[in-house]
Amino acid sequence: MTRNDFKQVTWDAETLDDCRQLVRLAIREDLGRGLDLTTVALVPYDSRGRAAIVSREPGVIAGLPAAECVLREMNTDIEWSALVEDGTQIERGSTVATLSGSTRDLLTAERPVLNFLGKLSGIASLTRRYVDQVAHTPAKIYDTRKTTPGWRRLEKYAVRCGGGTNHRTGLFDAILIKDNHLAQGNWNLAEAIVAARKFLRQQQDANPNLADAIVEIEVDTLEQLAEALQATPDIALLDNMTCEQLSAAVRQRDAASAVTELEASGGITIETIRSVAETGIDRISVGALTHSAIGLDLGLDWSD
């Protein structure tokens, strides 16, 4: 099908930079410009301790580098040792990491560490549930831009840890033509696809990365799909179609011998995704992976 895909988020310099900015905000939320009053009041300066991060429920771990980032940005005197890797399926009671060092630092850093790790592991865990539902089909599960502001790279990284695939990172790295774009420019679908490709060619001198940028178009009906296929977009986004319509869209695409991949989107749930995948669709985008994930329940257990 398509010769390329959206850029996938890894734990790279950009992701780390986003994480640092979020961690600094988290520190400000907890400490303001002051101290952890309770800890400083009650815990001796030279006290040392050991603890372990333990899962209270099964799930998939994501965000271990983020937890480490918290400890570094807080300038803690803590030794961190991860016992699993991101993407690992764990059971209830599994030890994820151990920490040792200043008791004051352990107490102060506990909540930010668990917040980052729990949030990202919750996304990875939910993603794995969706991926498992379609494992018997060729369909791939994609995230969306329905992310927590500021958290997009980290949340998309967590989707990858859960076995999902990243859709476009933002508005800058791919073209996705929706009905509002068509209405504002008074375009028909095929013309818009051609114009988008022409625009990308014109931009390549300034930004060579756009040479392989994906052109995707949203369609609401099979008639619109037929029109779009004439201009062979990389992807056609089939919005809020029934399974019967999705199956018909696959047949229509195959009959046209088109290389366009088909993406189902719109209100797809864990209960319905298996049926959607069995229509023969190539991609399924699910906003719930990031906007509805519940954090994985992790705790910090202290050692004697």
C-alpha cells in the first residue's frame, strides 16, 4: 500500500525535551519556589532509604525514561534501577524499578514519578487491549491528535509501547484534508489531493522532509471515496462508516486496483474494533487511546 508512514515517536532528544518541560512544571506545582514542608519538618537531613515501584494491577509499562527524568530534574540524590523495559507486560505485584538514596528526596519525588509513569503506562495498557483485539487481522491501530496539551510526544510514545502506531504528530508533518478545508477552498476531492501534492513539491527545497509527507483525505460516503481514489491519496479516512460500508469501501478500493490505504475512524470502541478490523480495513484510528486512558495503578513500597 503506501510507500511510507507517519514518523513514529521514539524516546529521542525531542521527546526528552518535552518531558523536561513537563517535569519542571510538575515540580513547580508541588514545590512552588519553596520546600516539601512536611518532609523537611519531620525527616532528618541525613536519612537514607530504599523503595520499589510496584504495580497494583496488570498492565503495560511505559515512561521509565520519564521517571528517570523526574529524578534528574529534581536534582535528587537517588539511585534508580529499572527492572523491566518500556513495553513490558507486567502482572499485579510486579516490581518495576527500585530506588535508593536520600529519604527526603524519595518522599518529595514519589508523586511526580508515579504520576508520569502511571499516566503513560495507562495509555500503553489501553493500547495493548485494542491491539490484541485485532491481532488476527492485518489492521494497525493508530492514535490521533486528541492528546493532553503539551503531552503529545510522550503520549504517542506510550501508544508505541503498547503496540500501537502513531498517526501524524501535528499539523506540520502530513496533510489531512477534511470537509472544512474543502468548503473553505471550494475544492472537489480529487482537485484538493492534486493541489496538496503540488504544494508539497513546492515546499521541498525549504523542507526536504516533506518529500515523503503523506496526503490523506477524509470521506463520508462511498461516492466521495470513488472520487478521491481517482487522485490516489496515500490514505482515505472513512469517517463514521458502518462495518457494511467499510467492507464495501475495501471492495471498491480493490476493484480500482488503488494503492490507497483505508483508515476507519469515528467512535470506535474496544467492543466494536474487532468487527471493524474484520472488514479488511488497513488502519483504525482511535482517539480513546490517549483521551480516555486511566492511569495504571502503581505504588511506591518502602523497604525495611
